Amino acid sequence: DTAINAAQVWIADNYVIEAPVREVTERSGMPPTTFNRRFKAATGQTPQDYVHTVRIEEAKQLLETSGAAVEVIGRDVGYEDPASFRRLFKRKTGMTPTEHRRMFGSRRFDRYRSKH
């Protein structure tokens, strides 16, 4: 579905904005119910779940590669409320952002490095 593929590309570039689902639906030119049905058929996810997935994947990358605070990363990927970001992150990944950073972050090998 080329229209949905274009919507996925747009979401990947604009997931941080306040209401990406509303915006991408309007851009598609389809009625919301048609857009939602076609999006789910093409991706297996609702548009909102897809946005959350993209945001959480980006947050995982930031947790693994930066030392930024969890609250800052949550804001950077589009979540204004740190508590809801943490809850959603745990629901999607099975671990908290801090646990993810500890398990996959670049500092996970610090204990093995020489102390010199």
C-alpha cells in the first residue's frame, strides 16, 4: 500500500510532534476510519501504536548511546510526561528505561575496563 508506506516514512521523520497520527491522517487525504483500517492491514498496528513503537525504538537507541537523563530522552522522542514514558517503555519492552540502559548501554562494560 503506497499511501501507507508514505505515511510510515512521514511518521519516521515526524514522530516527535504533538499529534503525529492526526497530522499523518490529514496528509493522507483519507477519512480517518479508512486510513486506520488500511494502516492496520498494512502494518499490523494501529497508527498510534506504530508511533509509540517508533518513539520507543528511538528512545532505546538514545538510552544505549547517550548519557542523557531518562526524562530528557522521553521528551526528545515526543513524550512530555516522564511517568507515562516510563510506563509505556516498560509495557513495550518489558523493562524500565534504566534497566534497558544498564543492560544494553555503552557503559555496560565499564566494570571490565582497566581502572588505570
